[in-house]
Amino acid sequence: MIARTGPYIAQAPLAIVVAIQRTKFSVADAARAIQSMILTAWSEGIGSNWVGFMGLDGVKPLLGIPNDLDVLAVIPFGYPAQAAGKSKKNRKSLSEIAHRSRFGRPFA
């Protein structure tokens, strides 16, 4: 198995492999693109998630990706078997996660 955390990729109707050239900002740029793809998909009712983080060299020969590129992630897309995201979330309060001016001063 190439992507240990995403065995369901093979059943996804679409999967995008994100490959990068290692530059100063390539991981950050690719991560923003991945986040945009995932958020857009979910807003349209299409499920998606980020699978892997580097170490996916086994994908290269399958897709003919040159060795000088790094496979950052695989992003599968498909319709969820069960509706997701509609239930009440168990989230921390803003004062637990945001701080004012200095860490430890709750933003409330």
C-alpha cells in the first residue's frame, strides 16, 4: 500500500496527486492549494481529505512523475456514503484557543 492512511483512494472517483519542486515556499503554496480544493469540494457536497505528507515516492512510477519532484499529498474526492458535517461540533471556546497580545491572555 503506497498511502497507508488512505486505503480508500482506489475507490475514489477522482484523486489529485500534488507534486512539488522543492523551493522555499513550495510546501506552503501547495498546502494552500490543497486546502482550497478540499474546502471547495465540501461546500459542493463532495467529500475530500488530505492523505499523506511527503514519503509518497511509490506514486511516482505509477503516474510517470519525474524523480526531481516530491509528492506532497494525494487528495481523493467523492460523495460521502453518509451525510457529514451537519451535526453539532464539540469545539473549544474562543477564549481557549485565541490569545490577546500574549499567549495565556484569553481573547474574550
